[in-house]
Amino acid sequence: MKFLTAIVVLLGLNFGHSQIKSKPITEFSQKDIKDGILIDVRTPKEFEMGHLENALNMDWFDTGFQKYFDTVPKDRKLYLYCKKGGRSAKAQKLLDSLGYRNVVNLEGGYDNWKGNKKF
């Protein structure tokens, strides 16, 4: 019984400290980027047509996409979004593979945020 209790406690600690890897974009707020960076991975043309406040544009399709992050500390929290969620999910996987561990994909993308925006 003690063994089972120990396993349950260890699993609880492990899950309690796991990083959030995604969040619906409709639940995102500017308070979330207090200690992080908001990154729009859409094209510059898409970005010019509208974007979230305080977002930086780092085009996923740019051949130098990876270089954008050379000066970003790997422990910095990064919030990524795109049009619908596909490019930001790919960018998240790439950044994870490069050693960034606090990368959050804002699910649903800009279209979802814009469709749910309260005017």
C-alpha cells in the first residue's frame, strides 16, 4: 500500500510541474506575456492585416525562421499563434527540438481570436 501511495504522489508531482504546451487563443490575455514573448508566425502580409497587441512577427515560411530565436533565452516563455493553428504547432515542435521548453501554442489561431473578439 505504501508503494502505491508513493507512486501516486510522484505522478502527481510530475504532472503538477509539467509545462503547459497549448492554450486556446480565446483564453490568452496580455497579462500572459508579462514574462514572455508573443510571436505571430504568419506572413508579414497577414500580420499587416491585423494581429494581437504586442505580437512580434516571425514568418514561419522565412528560410531564416530559426535564426529569429538565436538571441532568445531558451527558458523564456514563448506564445505562438498563426492563422488557424497549424504553423504555430509546427513552429512549437521545431523550437522544442532546439531546446526551448516554455513554448505555448495558442490553439485556434488569429481567425478564432478575431471571431470571438468582443467589440
